[in-house]
Amino acid sequence: MNGEYTIDMIIQKILTDDKQYDLSKIISAYEFASKAHEGQKRSSGQPYIIHPLAVSYILLELGMDTDTICAAMLHDVVEDTPVTLQEVKKRFGQDVAMLVDGVTKLNQVPIFSREEQQAENVRKMVLAMSQDIRVIIIKLADRLHNMRTLNYRPGAKQRKTAHETMNIYAPIAHRLGMRGIKEELEDRAFHYLDPFAYSEIEHILEIKKSEREAFITRIKKNIAERFNDREFSKQPQIEGRVKSIYSIYKKMFLHHKSIEEIYDKYAVRIIVSTVGECYNALGLVHDMYRPIPNRFKDYISTPKSNMYQSLHTTVLGKEGIPFEIQIRTWDMHATAEYGIAAHWKYKQGIHTSNDKMEQRLAWVRQVIEAQQTSDDVEEIVRIIKNDLAPEDIVVMTPKGDSISLPIDSTIIDFAYKIHTQIGHKTAGAKVDGKLVPLDYKLHTGEICEILTSNEFGKGPNRSWLNIAKTNEAKSKIRSWFKKECREENIVTGKAELEKEFRHYRMSIPDDELEAFLMDDLKRHNCQTLDDFYASIGYGGVLLSKIIARLKDKYMKTYKTLENNTAEPVIKPARKINSGIILDKIDDCSVKFAQCCNPLPGDEIVGFITRGHGISIHTTSCTNYAAALKRDSPEELARWMDVQWTDNQQTSLQTTIEVTALDRVGLVYDICAILMEARIPIIHSSSRNLKNGNAMFEAKITIAGMDQLKGLFEKLRKVKDVISVERAKI
């Protein structure tokens, strides 16, 4: 429903629902919110109160309780009006105030970027939902209505909101088992993120709509007739459905399948009374239709991580069309459709016997714990995006226990999922009886045995942070290093920071360093410089995420001060042992700039650095060209003429890039040319490009441009090579 919502609609639904509500409290919350939002408009031009009413109606459909409906009515008053949280608490009680506070965004923090601010808001929301899960259910209903009316927002806002919905709110809805909300959030976000693909799939489904409906109707009728003469305690309910547009997209475009190869785009759901009847129904279905091998999944004996339970089997109809059949009990169906909200819809709240609420919400604690071991505020968004993704694998232990993990999880993830100490002591692993490396990616159905070491002092390796997929494993690794190796972390972190500073030619006096880094110390909750070094050392702070900001600050803070240093002494030209003849300066070191990697034969120019000698650049270097346009006369005076000696024998390093059609043996053929030319390879790598080609990169030692040109001519003759050039660093 996308039209205008009214309080009369809310009242009518409450009166017709078979559930007890405090109607006067809900009406009072509506009147309070309506007065607070008076005069405010939505982007659609409608009165703002339409939005709280819509969120309340969605929550009524989920069967939520009185306080949740009141909080939905009031969820924006603290954020968008002068009303305070104390007023809400005084008028509607502690519970309603706590729920409203949980869904209220934080005020903007000046030192945070937009991404960091978003992460802090998500962190606040997750902490609130760990106290009361109703917070996130309100937030999901709020986001659902915002997505339904997103067409009224500007294009940039549409894409930002859709991206946030896909990465944060849809994964949370999935983990809470709220299938309907998850699928609608995904489909609506997908519509804005890739409208072309969305329209294409929608068109395909629309073309075959009548054919599809006739097919599903026929299957339902055949199954119902077969079940009529069987003993069921209650007549099974048989439903038909079509896979969501985003689910079809993932299989078509991400897994490179045609619409015909998606076996579960048509599905029939059978709902029975008991678990025993589920397996009886499965036998009857397999007797009617031919099951497709390896397409049966028993989520009753092994529930999904979000507590979803059903039997799934894919069969072939008499027309040769594959379709999926899901078989479940009524309790399982309630859990599958409403997830955690089923506790309110069917059980009158969370205080029931045999309640699985704690098991359902274990992941919330894991998210909080994982984020607390990282000093990067954006970590919580990555945790939700990666660890709560819909695709899970189920791997077995040798004892038969099943472990659910995100897709692409490795041995390290599996070990830490079993137990923290098992993870710390991991020395190797066997999968289905065969030894595998620690970065082996596990698959559903495999049996994994972790091999441990009892060696004293044995602990995780820092490289495991790059191997682990789950943030739970990364969190436990970081915690170990944080606790056990503080002094080592400080040394490591300081060395890594200094290395980055040297790489970007940033020189900061020791007595000014803490002041220079103060904003980042605050961002990452570090009290001292040593705390900051330690965080870098154990992986809590990622230098790759902060270095760009530090470079900008360095340029603004120190660049203007460099002009006040003394001029170098001018002496007669002299040959330096690196093969350079200098026009002006003697007794200094020479280094070759990494931004352009000059080679003998290149036209070159020198730059007088502060304390690091002469930096040699090519005259075509982008940094040199930028300096000519940008720098003051005083700065330009630091550039000087230099030239190569006639008889120089210097060997220098450069990086080459070879682009080619991807094929077996390509790297071997390229390396053979380099070996034949007796050119040392310092290191090399290759990767696949998005367009299907391959890129081979190698850092090599070369005598000069003549040798490099000869090498390029030979490499261009290698089969399938498209281009060969020096890397632009």
C-alpha cells in the first residue's frame, strides 16, 4: 500500500485484529506526533504525519505490540522537531522512550566523514537492538516505507539510500528471518541501483506471466489431488510463488545463468501440521515428479542461521520445466514469513516457553564484539554487509555437528567458529580427509577437521587477518594481538606509519606528530600516540583508509613552511656515481622518483628535496607538469637541469604492464622472454580484468631505454598480447 495512511485505517485494523491493544495510548501518540510534525511536509508534498502512520501500519501487519506502535508514531519527533526524549518518556513511559531513542540518529560529529557518521548511527542502532530487538523492527518498517516513496527524492539521494538499504537493512532483515521485508527491500533498492537490469527481468517475467500462473495452478491442483487420499491431520495448504526480481538477477547476472537455468524461479509451498508429515509429503512429491540430483536441502534437521526451517527439493514437471517445492509446518511457516516478529504476531510477545530469542540474537552480540576489537568506526557496516549476507554454507565437523558460515569462508573462519582457542591453535586442516591450506574456501556438505598445535606460546599469524572472511574470526585474531602483543604492536604500527610517510614524502617533526594525528586519535578512541601505533599494529586501524586524509592535512599544514629553508650551495658540475651529471650541486645523494621511474635515455629533471638529496623525474612526469603550473617562483627554483653520463652502466628498476587476452600459458610465455633477455624480475603479479583480458605486471631491473625498447618489441610478438607499456605509478 503506497497511498495516504490515516489514523482511521490504524483504528480499523486494530479493531479487526485478534490481538489486544491499548487503543487510547496509540491514539494519544498519534495526536502528539501530529502536533509535533504540524506544518512539515515530505518530499512528495504530503503532510509528514503520513510517514509515521505508514510505519505504524506496517508494524501492525507484523503483529507488533502497543509500545512498538506508539514508538513508530513518535519515531521522528526527537530527531525532526523540538520535542525532547524526556517529554516522550514522561508522556508515554520508559519503554516507548527507549525505542524512540534507539531509532533516532546521532547529531553530526564534526570530525566524522559521511561514511563514519553513517557507521556511528548504525552502531548506535545495533547497540539499542541488543537491549530490545523491537528497535530494529521499527527501523526496518521505517526504511521499507521510505523505499516505497523513494521516487520523490533526488537521484543522488535515491542511489545513496538504495545502497545503504542493500548493504545494511536487507542483510539484517534476512538474519531476523523476515523474508517478505528482506525481498521487498532488495527489489526496491535494486530498482534504483540498476534500473536497466531490473526492467529487463521484470519484462521477462511479465511476458510469461499467464503461462507461469497456469503452470503453477496446474502443479498445485495435481499435488492437492494426490494428497486427498492420504492421511494428514489437517488438509495441507498448497501455495505458489515466483522468485523475487533481485534473486533472479543474482543468479542470472552474477552467476552467469540464463532464465531457463534458474531452477527455483517457480516454487510451490506445502504447509502441513507436523515434522513427520513434512517427510511424508516429500516422499509423495518425489513419487509424482522426478527429483533433480543434488538439489535437495534439508533445513529442518539443519536450520539456517536465521532459524529458517523447510525441506527444499527441485523436481521436473511433466512439461520438462524444473520447479522448487518447499515443505514446512505452520510454525516453520510463521518463522519463515515473519522471522523474529512471529514472536509478537503469534505468541503475544517474547516471554514464552521454549523461546529461541537468545539463539536468534547471538549474531547481534557477535557484531558488537567484532566492532569493539576494531578501532575503525566503519567496521560495523562491513560486518553487517559481509557476515549477515543471505548466502550461507553449512560445513560439518568430524563429529557430525553443522557449522553455518558466510559463503567464501576459509579454514580460519571455521576454526574460530568452533571455538576461540581452536582458532588460536590452528596449525592445519583436512577437508574430506585431504590436507588443505588455511586459505582454502569451504563448500556446503564438506567435512572439515582442524589440526591444532599445543606448542607453548602458539598463537595466530598476522596474515590470518587477510585470510579470514568473517569479522568474528578477524575480531578474535585482533583481540589476541591486542592483548598479548602490545609492545610488538606499537613497534609494528610505528614502523608501518613511518613507511607510509616516507612513501608519500611526508616529514613531520616528532614533537608535532601527536598534534598532527589528534583528529585520528579521537576518531579511533586512542588516548595516546602509543595507543594509535598499537591499533595500527594489531589491525584495528587500517592505514589504507586514513592515509589520503593525512596527505591532505600534511599539504595544508606544512607545504607553506617549506619555502623558508636555506638555498643549496652552488658548485661546479660533477658526475655522481649513479650515472647523473648535475649542473649545480655537489656532495649530495641522488634518488629516482617512484612516480615516473626514469631510465637512462629518458629526458630528466632534478628536484632539490629537504634533507633527501636530489629526486630525479622524467620531463613528462605528471608531478613535474603539475609543479610548473602550480608552484611559486621560489618552489620552481628547486627544479634543476640534470643529464645522464655518456658511458653510464647503471641498472635501474622499472615496472612494466602487459595486457593480453586471457589464456593458459600466457605468464609462462612472458617470463620466458624476460629470462631469455637475462632481465632480473624483482617481483611479478597477474590478474583478470573486468573486460575478460589479463594484466601481467613485473618490476624488473633494466640498463636503459634501448634495452627496454628491445624488450617491448619482443613482448608485443607474444601470442594474444594487446599492449606493453611502462606502469604509470
